Amino acid sequence: MIIIQDTREKEPWSLSESQIVQTLETGDYTLHDFPFLIIIDRKKSPSELANNLGKNINRFKNELERMQDFEYRYVLCEFSYDEMLKFPHNAKIPKKLKRRIRMKGRYMGKIISELMDEFDVNFIFCDSRYDAETKALELFEEVINAC
């Protein structure tokens, strides 16, 4: 299994010895031998997700729209749903800035539900980076076995 990792990944997952780095038009990870079959977009923190659902929502929606070219579409989060719900209280943000943040965890959950319906994309929350990497490999293997 050859996995393509986007060149813009700053702290990439190590999913395969056959992993290659290449610019992807959308998402962060896909399969080399199965174009337009599966795409995974990774979110490292609730703060990153909050930015995507807030001030960068149009860019994020454009990305979700481009994901429609793929049969299997996932946004894989390296944190739990409960951790997201606690945002911004659990975020590593200075206290005086936290008060200014309007994006709250419950509202993020509402937006995610709407995006899942609108774009038919699956958001998967994992408990850690390791769990997210493991889940990504499982998803790739499931898709390959289904072909």
C-alpha cells in the first residue's frame, strides 16, 4: 500500500514505509494506486478545527466540496469529541484571549453535523495522534479490501 502525504503537512503521520510526499489538491492523505477512492483530511487540535469552522469556513467548505470527487471522504481528528466540546476552555490559549473566542465546542458540533449532511463527509474523532494514525491505516485497508 503506497500512501501519498501532502507536501504541506508540518508534522506528518508515518503510515507506511512506502509513503510518498506529493502535493495534493485537497486533503492530507490518499492512496497512490487508487486515485479518487479515499481522501483523509487531518485536524491536529480543536483550535485548528475551530479556525476551519470559523474564520476559514469558506476555504474549508471549498475543500469539502473538492473531496466530493472521492468515493470515501474523512476528516480525521487527533482529539476526542469530548475534548472538542470543551473548547476553548481546554485550549492552550492565553486566558485574556480565551474570553474573546466566540467559537465554542457545542457550536462546533452543530456546524460539523451540518457539514456532514451537506457534503456527505465523515468526521472521526480519535483520542490521540496515535489512535488517529491507526484509524487512518484501518480506513485505507478497509477501502482496499472493498475493491
